[in-house]
Amino acid sequence: MSTLHIISSLEQLSVALPFISNDDHLLLIQQAAYLALAEHPKKSLLEKVNSYSFLDTDLLSRGLIQRHDSQAISMAGFVELTARHSKSIHWG
């Protein structure tokens, strides 16, 4: 049973990490989108996750769309992720 973990703040990533299994996917939105920057000081936290992506609208609104080093997904991709996983958890 895989879970989609939706992270909207950098602080919540540390809280969520112990609960993310190998089959789960992490979607970084809002302020957590800054982790798309390769030089971000907390970027190494994502090495503990097998699968993650960023919402493209959040990257775009923060001027990061051209600077990210990971997969950006659209709102349609977000919907697809929620359909693909049996459970979704939003980590405020």
C-alpha cells in the first residue's frame, strides 16, 4: 500500500521522513519547493526518499522552474499521483 506524502514546508519534511517507505512518493509544494535547488542546505534530506517531485506551479511562482534539478509535475500530474497511491497525507 503506497502513500503520497505532500510536503508544503521545509520543517515538515523532517517530521515526515521517518514515515516514508520505499514505495511512497513525496510531492514538495509551496515553501518546500525551494528544495528543488541543488545548493539548498537541506537538499540532502531528499536522498532518503526513493521517489519525489515538485509541483511546477510552485517552482514557477518562486522563479525556480529553470533552476530545479528534479522532476516537475503539473496539476494533472498531481491528480494522477493521488489516483495512483492508495492514501495521501498532507504534512502542513
